[in-house]
Amino acid sequence: MSGGRETAMTLEIFLVLGLVVSAVILFATERIPVDLTAMILMATMLLSGLITPEEAIGGFSNPATVTVGAMFVLSAGLFRTGAVNVVVNLFSRLARISFLGVLVAIMLTIGILSAFINNTAAVAIFLPVVLAVAKDAGLPAARLLMPLSFAAMFGGVCTLIGTSTNILVSSIAEKHGLMPFGMFEMSGLGLIFFAAGSAYMLLIGIWLIPRRSPQTTRSDVFGGNDYLIEIILGPRARSVGHVLAESPLLHDLNLRRVEVFRDGVRLHESADTLTLQEGDLLKVCCDLENFLKLRERRGIALRQENNGPSEKELALVEAVVAPRSTLDGRSLQEARLRSRYGLTALAIRHRGEVMREHLESMRLRAGDVLLVEVDSDQLEALREDRTFVLVSEVPRPVFRKSRMLISVAIVTGVVVAAASGLVPVVAGVIIGCILMILGRCLTLEEAYAAINWKVIFLLAGVLTLGTALETSGAAHLLGEVLVKTAGDFGPVVLLSALYLVTSLLTEMMSNNATAALLAPVAIATAEMMGVDSRPLLMAITFAASASFMTPVGYQTNTLIYGPGQFRYADFLRVGTPLNLLFWMLATILIPRFWPF
């Protein structure tokens, strides 16, 4: 009987480890959306008998999943009442006086805010604010945006509710019979990380960010004076019947290049002899100012608008594809955004390059910036859609300022109640959400819309994979490998190795997925070595929330990637020394805060 049991267990371990490898590959490549990947893994484990139906759906009722969902609602309550927008004027005044002054103010503000609400949500709120400050002060947006993103991560490791990863690892610890993390248990080391990271950015990091020209207009994001537009000449166009070289189009507008197509065929005649006709399609190259003039000319229609004149007022806006949005990996055509919002994409900055052709069918990634034309009456609906973060030319929403103090009091009460042990964290945040709605800080519909369901499904799925790692014995096996590899060098070396592995994996895949996979292994390893697992869990928690080397390693980096006109090399240059600094600090200080 024991032999059969051992064979079955070996097969289970082999299957679970195969799923772990598959998960890492899928999470890193994101060929399939991360939340769908998590659900596929859950279904596979359920069908193979690795987990029971109760364990499969247990991730949805896990305190970590519920707490993270509630934190989205609390963050929305603060935003809807305008509580996070009171510092905008201060930023603008400081920017005109001192670059370092506004930099310190931005980092402190976003750091403090990120300690108590989701740090990705905090950056999304402040992104258009910082872009406006940079524009008003004539500063390079990149030199404010990267500190914004990094400071949000610094703040996120200062409290239990600062980031979903902290809540997730705490929940895994509690599930294994260990004490959950306290509200401010991480604050000591978190504040040291905050101070060290801020000092690095102010003294070294800021000077490593490329000194690209300030973003003064929207066209700077989309390549300056090389904006490519397709227009069609109607019967009332003044240029119809004129030779191209003498047409009003060339006389009145500063067009860099003009190509003429007739019946789908490009005409190669000289501009001095080519006569323009009704229905001709012209590809013209101009800056944004001339493009706006071009749109207003009588008898001319953009190719995208050729279905007939529109009586609606149109607005030109920039929108960033949000991390983990439904548009990530899909095209505009598949998402049917034109039919939903009357949205027309005019240009896309994709991974540092400006794309202007075949936009509807192009596969988009999180962090891409779109220049879109949208019906003005659809702007608010577009803002509410979590697909995008709008960063320019969007009227500010009407805040419920009379409820501002109520929202701040509710969040403060949640933090105090959880920190004092008066109520469990999950109970506190649920009560806080109810009070936000009863206090009319936000409506019930806004509360539902505030929850990022992709994150919820991701958490639920990866938690079941962690369960399978434990119940199959795979976590124990991986723990044995770690003990044999690094155990002879002592627990501090093991801690250092775990931090480094977590940090590197987080640069490639979801931080929550990384933490969910490694936390059960850390607990099993600590049990085999006969040491406290707390230091190892803290190493994973801090490492998974401190990803500075790539624009895709953490959601806040993804958000700023397009608007800041960054390149991958920028994050490597600035983030690598910061990752190494935090690794050394963690190796030295975690055993002092949480002895083995």
C-alpha cells in the first residue's frame, strides 16, 4: 500500500511541477491573459484530481482575494470625493520654483498614498496630474514619471494593505497556521526601503533617466512632425481641379509629404502636372497643429470618418492601455471600441515606436499610448472603462467634495481598527466599503465598477496552484532541493537566494503569481531547516513588490512606459542598481527585524 501511495504521490508531484513550469512560461510570455491562465490552471488541477471542487473555488473566498477587492472600492471612494486631488495646485507651484522640490513632493505624496490604497490605482490617478505639471513647468515628463512609479512601490511595502502581494502572502501564512502579517509589521523595513530608494533616485537615479526634450504638446508623444493622415477629397474640396503643386492644400498648410491614390492605385505623376479629382485619397504627413486645421477644411474627410458627416463634437485624447486591461493582447477591432464609444484611433505608440497604419487590427499591449478621437459625450464613459487610463485633454470629473472628510475618515478608521486588532483586516475593509456607499462617497454601481476583476480571478487561480503545491508534496520536494543547495550555508544565504529568485521572476511575470508559487515553498523549506518561516516570507513579499528593471515587471511601470516615452534600456539602467540595493538591504536587515 505504501508503494502505491508513493507512486501516486510521485505522479502528482510530477504533474504539479509541470503545471508550475507551464504557469511560469505563460505568465512570463502573456500569450494568454494572466487571469485566463490562472483559470485554465485551476480547471486543469480540478479535472486531474489534484484539488477538490471546494479547494478550486476556495481562492475566491480567500481573505486575500476579498481584501484586495475591497481595497479597490476604498480607493475609488477616496478618488470620487477628490481626496487625492488636493495636492495638484501645490505640485504646479513647486514645479515652477524647484525641480527637486516638486520631485520630493511627488515621491512623498504618492509613497504615503500607496501605503494605504492600491499603488497601481494611485499611479493611475496621479499620471495625468504629473503629465500636466511637467507640461506647465517645461520639464521632461520621464524625469517625474519614473520616480512616481518607483515611489509607489516604495510606499506599497510599508503597510499590509499597500499592495495586493502583501495581503496575499499574509493570507498564505495564515492558511498554514502561522500568524498573519500585522498592519504595520512591515513598516520598519518598508520605511528604510522608502528612504534608501528615495535617496538613490534623488542622488543617482534621476540623473540616469535620459534628458529627452520636455513634452510640451501631444504631438511630441507621437513623433513630432511626422503625423501620417489619410484624407479623401469630396466634391466641395477647394483643391479639386487644381494641380497638386498649386492646390490650396499645399499653399495653406504645412504638409511634409503628399501621396495621391486613385481607385486604389498610387499616382506617380509630378506634382506640377497631377490634377486632383473628387474621391482621390491623399496620404499627407504633417504635425498635429496642421492636422487639426486639415480636419476643419470644407470638403475633406478623414478616411475613418468617410461613412458620413458627424454632428457630434469630437475630442482628441491620449489614452494608456491599462495593465491587465481587457485590451491587452487584443486589437481595437476585437474590442469594438468604435461602436461602444465612437472612438477612432489616429496613432499608437507601441514599445517606443509610433504606428499609424492598420491600427484597428494591431495587437496592443499594456502601456501602449493611443491618440484617439472620441465623441465628447462619451468621454466620461471612456474614463470609467478600466481598459484605459486617460492622460490628456479630458475634463476633470465632478468630485463629491462634501464627502471628502467622510471618505478619509473611513479609510483612517479601517487602518486604525485593523492595526489595533479590533477587527480582522478583511472584516475592516468590508465594513469600510459598506460605509463608503452608505456615506454616499460612491454609488453601488461605482463600487462594482471599481473592482479589477482580472486581479480577483488571477488571485483566485494562483492560490489554488499554491494549494496543489502543498497537498501534492511538491512544495516539500522543492524545499528539500533548496535545503540541499543552500542549506549548508545557513538560513541567511537561503533568504538572500529566495529574495533574488523572487525579484528576477517578478521582472518576467505577475508579482502575485510569483509570491503565490514561492510562499508555500518557503514555508516548507523553513520547516525542514527547523527555522522560523517569517523571514523567508518577508523576503518574498518585499522582492515581489520591488520590481524596477523592466516596464512589464510591475503594473505602475507599465502605466508610465508610453506617456514617458521610455525604452526598456531606461528601466534597466535606472532600476538594476536599485534592485541590487534592495537585495543587499533585505539580506542584511530582514533577519534583524524577523530573527530566524
